[in-house]
Amino acid sequence: MPKYSIAVIGAGMVGVSTAIWLQRSGHSVTLIDKGQPGMGASYGNAGLIAQWAVAPVTSPSLWKDAPKYLMSPTGPLFIQWAYLPKLLPWLSKFLPHATDKGTRAIVNNLIPLLTDAVDQHKSLVQGTNLEKWITDSKFSYVYPSHDAFLADAYSWEMKATAGFTPKVITGPEVREEEPILGPSAGCLAVLEGQGHITNPARYIQELVKAFESNGGRFVNAAVQDFTKSRGVISQLETDQGPIPCDRAVITSGIWSKDLMKRLNLKIPLETERGYHVMFENPSQMPRNPMMISEGKFGVNPMDAGLRCAGTVELGDHHKGPSQNPIRSLMKYAKRYFPDLAYSGTQKWLGFRPSTPDSVPAIGPLGQSGIYTGFGHQHVGLTAGPKTGRLLAQMIDETPPNIDLSPYSPDRYLT
């Protein structure tokens, strides 16, 4: 097996995972980011190892639910209407997947990436002192009533195909399970054997330090172009000078879209703009992470406070935050945690890269020596370690015993 000099572009969860697995395979690896490690979408996510998140936004109910959500100023789905003309080509490819057949295909493709995610994170940190960042936990979906849980049957049917069947709790037992919840919570659907990260940014920064301590190199630089020799990558051009390489992996999240243009390639990638509100010094914490089903956002007890993170806003990744998604998070947090007191809040916007078929682009770009690992939507933290392992196996030409074709970037280039 040849050993390469490999440049990994993007130091979020997917990038650092890829760099570590390539390093373990004996390659010389340079990790590059125009910012600091873990400070993009990886910084502000919900911190959930969401191995249960196999049901996509494009379920059959989207046709019924989307107009209702978009009409509400505090619904879980938003669009930057000024960006809609630029979004239409992507939407024309995205919306046809909102069928039963399309949903089941997406679920089947996400299962291999997600359902062993807790174990994949533990494998990534094996032999390091980073196990402390991964916390075993339960995970609860919070519903206003048992009827609301039953109305969500299709989503749970999809989760059941991935092996996730909940314990359903109603009545006074809801607050026995999670005392932070108020009377608006009438039903919990609880999954055992899950996990979460208590500080995603620090976790990734510590992973980068472990990578460097084992001989890896981190370069704070912006990649500006790619140089090929006889059709194969030979060098990256950056604002800090050239970086020679035999192979390159693009794991830059939504910013991968701009890098692909440098290769004269156009993968339909758009932004799910995600938000969080961090409640500082909270008077209460949930015992385990949860999902507020009405607002469709995750809740995670973290080192720095209580983080509520989620919502979907389709729009421009060059624009600043909108206020309605923040109002939505605050509204539902107050409704479900009525006794919560806190000293202040931190608010954040991040850009989640989304493909039309809700499946990331993982694999080689022809014979160029360039590979992609982006398009994970809201499961980048979850699927990062598995994606990195898959990319390392592809580069080593020892692919796993799963069908990799659903993830190939070539599906958008042919």
C-alpha cells in the first residue's frame, strides 16, 4: 500500500477525523483551515451523537407541513426569501425526494453512516485522553401529548428500520424522568444507549492537538486553488504559500462549494442555516439530552450551559443571522422549561451543508487524487468519525464491505 502526502482541507469534525484515520494508516497528513479548528458548523451544533437521525427533512409530510411552517414566524422551517431565486435549482432537486420511496432510500443510505456513531467516536479517541468528551446517555423526544407522538409514527417507523424503538412515557412519569420539563410536556419517547459531546469545539481542538502530537501538521491558511500534474493533484495554492501533496480531501462544509468551483465542478450544495441559544448558568439541567418535537431542536446539557440548537433556515451562507429562528428557540425553551432561570444567553448561527438527496458526498473525484467529504447537513458531528474512516479506506484502496456508490460525488457530476 503506497504512502501519500495528503492535504485535508477543513478542520471541523469530518476533517480532523479524516486526518487522524489517514495518519493511523501511515500517511503524512497536513490539516488546513482558514479559521481555527472546530470553529465552523462544528462549534455550535447541538453536540448530539445523533445515530437515530436517519429520517430526513424530505419526508412525505413535507408537502403538507412546509407551508404551515413557513407561514409561522416561529416555526421550525424558514427561508431567506431574497435568496429564493438562487435556491430554486437546488429546491427542484431536493423536493422530489419528499416521497415514501425517496425517504426510504435516504434512510437506507444514512443507516451505515449513523447507527454506530457512538462506537465510531470512541474508536477515534481510543488510546488518547479524550474519552472524557464523549458521554453515554439516553435521548428523549419530547411531545406535548401521546397523540402528538402517535402523529409522528412515520418518523418512528423510519427509526425502527435503523433499530431504534423508544420506551414511551406519559403522565406524571414524564417529570420523574426529566424534572426540568413543565406541564407542556405530556409524552417522552426515550432511546437508551445514546451519547453526546459536552463541548464540541474543545473536543475538536483537542483532537487536532492529538493529531499534531503524533506528527501531523496543522496550517492556518485559505486554499485558493488546486494545481495538477498530468490530471492528478500535486499542490494546493494557499494564501500562506504552496502546499505540495499527492492526495487532497475537501472537508470544508458549505465552503466546499466555493472550492469545487476552483475545480470547475458544480455540486448542488446549499445551506441549512442552523442556530443555537446557550443559556448560561442555568438553574436546571436535563438529566439527558432531548429533542423538543414542536420546535424541532435539540437540547443538551453542556460544560458552558444549556444549549438549545436546531431549526432549518434555507439561505445564503454569506449572510448574517435572522431573528425569527432565535425567537423560535426561545419561545419553545420557555414553554417546555418554565422554571428555568439563567444569567444570560449566547446566540449563534452556523452553516450546515446540504445536498439535494440528504446524503453526503464522500469519495474520489474521478482519478484526480482529490476526494470529497462534505454535505452532512445536521449530522456532521455524528458521522464525522465514520466518514473519516471511509475516506482513509478509500485512499488505501481497502474499502469496507458496504456499497459506497450512494455517497459518490460522481452522482452529481455525470
